[in-house]
Amino acid sequence: MGLSVSNALSIASLAAANPPSTSGAAAASSAAQPTPQPAAAQTDTVQLSEAQQVYNLYNQGQTIPQIATSLSLTVDNVNFYLGITNSS
């Protein structure tokens, strides 16, 4: 199981948020112009390793058993990633 971080911003959403202002003759001439199609949105994704996912969840306040369950790991693996050793 992996977490993916994505930061995508489409041109269409930018255009909707900031519509161009036109008035008078400029509006008439721009109405005759075809609207350019937005390019395919590029997304930036990062695949985190299991160790990084464990650190993130631990820093968010999840307990070791919760982390182990959510990432399908053993408690021993979570402890290993966090550098926790069992002193017996």
C-alpha cells in the first residue's frame, strides 16, 4: 500500500477563477475568436517509501498498532522503521 502526494492545477480551473475582463469592441472581437483548448494538466506525484509513510503517520499522532494496521505491516516492522528496539 502506498501513499501518493499530488499537486495538480489545471488551466481550466485557473481560467474559471480568473475570467478575462472584456468590454465593448474588445468583447465583440474576442467572441469571434475560438477559445483555445487547455493543455493536458501535468501532475507532480511522489511515491513515499514504507519508512516515510510510517514517519508521517507517527508524526501525525497515530499509535504504532494503528500505523501497522493502516499500512498492512507488523508492529515489529513499524518499530524497526521508527528505530524502536525491544530491550529484553
